[in-house]
Amino acid sequence: MRVLKFGGSSLADAERFLRVADIAVNTHGQSQVALVLSAPAKVTNHLVALVEQTSRGMDASSTLFEINGIFSRLLAGLKAAYPALDDKALQARLTAELDQVERLMQGIRLLGLCPDNVQARILSRGENLSIAFMHELLRVRGLELDLIVPEQLLVTDGGYLEAHVDIEASRVRFAAKGLRSDCLYLMPGFTGGSDKGETVLLGRNGSDYSAAVLAACVDAECCEIWTDVEGCYNCDPRLVPDAYLLKTLSYKEAMELSYFGAKVLHPKTIAPVAQFHIPCLIKNSFNPQGPGTLIGVDQGEDDLKVKAISDLSGMCMFNVSGPGMKGMVGMAGRIFSAVSRAGVSIVLITQSSSEYSVSFCIHSYDSDKTRKVLEREFELEF
């Protein structure tokens, strides 16, 4: 089986939706396919805005109207291409999904806030509708189809909005379910299930992670991430005009690049495929014949001393220094324990050879919280 994941930019309109269907059908002619889809471009952003607006007591009806417009235009384009498409059933599904969102919005207005479990249910609507539309499109094209429901098969731990998949437990569920060999599978990205079977989210842009986890659970021969760029470049082509495509990356190289700003991959994507040595291919849905970038065990043939350069925005560096730190056992432990208790993730750590200072980088949105816990931890020293 090959797992194919398509992001929002590849599903933005009917023309692109049809292109994704073509790629899935062509691949299915060579190997069994599991298709993982994001919401169409802008839908998740609109859903996030809808939650924020409603929580603040604002009128979010125009935002809901925009979401309805995206799917209505998509439906009209698909119906024009395939007149046999059951547009009435899809329209009914769209209406039902948005009615449910509207009912949840009424509860948010009454509470004046949005609980995380409710937010997860709202933000996952885009992926579910993508799957519904693609299912009908592929049905009309004569394919045998089946659905993978993440809430039933992807076991997670953590919160409702940033859950982590327990791959071993999920593999057990997939083995018990058993997958048919005669059909193409469809699965919404971005979601999993809590121990109660509730919808949880795998973090923003988590559909890549969904695909990697699915590949690990079914022992896929390859995990393909289809996006709107040719693959991984040696630096950001939007900033460096002569950036060039990397043909190959090792799992370790890809993981480092994703954590340090390379946006072609979600940071959590590599670990599941690396654990089971599943190749991961980055491809451009607008140029299916392009070579893409293959991520695997080996570094490949790109014999470069420096393979790629990335950059991070929105970062903040803390420097804890002073002559009293030299030779003091446990200073680093106190610093990082305090930051850990605050729930802050550290991106980079460096210490001077003189032991005079310790510096570390975090995301800027955690800076106030980090400063407070450090001031509290070292109150006597300060």
C-alpha cells in the first residue's frame, strides 16, 4: 500500500480536486492506495476565525458564509466535470455539517468561550467534507472505496488540540480491523481519537503527521506527501532565487530541517516513517512527473558538506549569565526544570566554555511565561 497525502493548496478548487483524483486513480492502478486529505485551502483558517469571533461575542455569520461558498463552488465544479455526481447528497452533507457548526457556535456564545473538545469538533469539519467530496468523485469514476475513521483507529494521548498518536496501540487496532486489498481507502487528516472515541486534533498542519502515522500502522511501502512545491530545497526558494532541489535526504536531515523552519514538512512527520524505515516522497501535485525529494535511511548521492540552510522566525533567546555560575553544580538543571514546569518547549541550547552563561531559544509567544518562571526560580540570586 502507498499512502498519499494532499494538502489544502492541492484541494483549493474543482480543477485541483480533479487533479488529485487523477493521481490517486493512476497510483491505484499500480499499488493499493490510502488517500489522506486536508481541508481545502483557507477552510481551516476560516474555522479558527469563526471560533475566535464567536468566543468574543462577534457575529461570525460572514465567516460561515465564506466556508459554505468554498465548498459550494467546489461542488459546482465537480458536477460540471462529472454530471453523474450525486450533488444533492453532497449538498445535504454540507448543510448538515455547517448546521452542526452553527449549533456549536450557539453554545460558545452562551458560554463566552470555546472548550477544547468543541473546538476540535469544529476545526475537523473541513477534512471530513474533503473526504465526503472525494469519496463521491471516486465513486462516480468506478472505484471500490472504504473509509478509515481516525477516531476509531488512531489511538492518541495528550490534549484535544495537540494530541500525539500511540503508534503501537494504533497498529493493534488496524491489525484487528484488517484492510481489504481490493479497494482504495480514504482518511481525513489532522484528527485522531481520544480514549473515549472523541475527536482530537494532531496540531495545525497535522495531516502530514496523520499520513506518516497511517503509513506506520499499515506497513506501507511508501508515504507520499503531495504539496505545491517540487520537494525540499537547499534553502527557501522564496528568499534565495538560485535555491535548488535536493533529490534525497536522510530521516535525520529531514527531521532537523523540519524542526528548524523548513515548511514543506510538519515536524512530527518524520519520526513514524523513520521508526519503520518507510520511504517518504515529497511531490508536487501541480507537476506529478517531477522527481520530488526522497527521504530515507541513506543520505543519498548529494555529496555536500552543507546540505541545506533553514531559518526560524518568531524566536526568542534567553541568556542566563553571571560570574556566580562558574563551577556551580546544577545550574543548568534548575534553568531547564523551571522552563519545563512552565510547559515551554526549548528549541536550541548553548553554553559558553567558561560556564559563565547558558543560552537557549524558545518560541516568542512563550517569552513572558519563561521570564516569570526564571525570575521566580532565581529570585535569591537576582
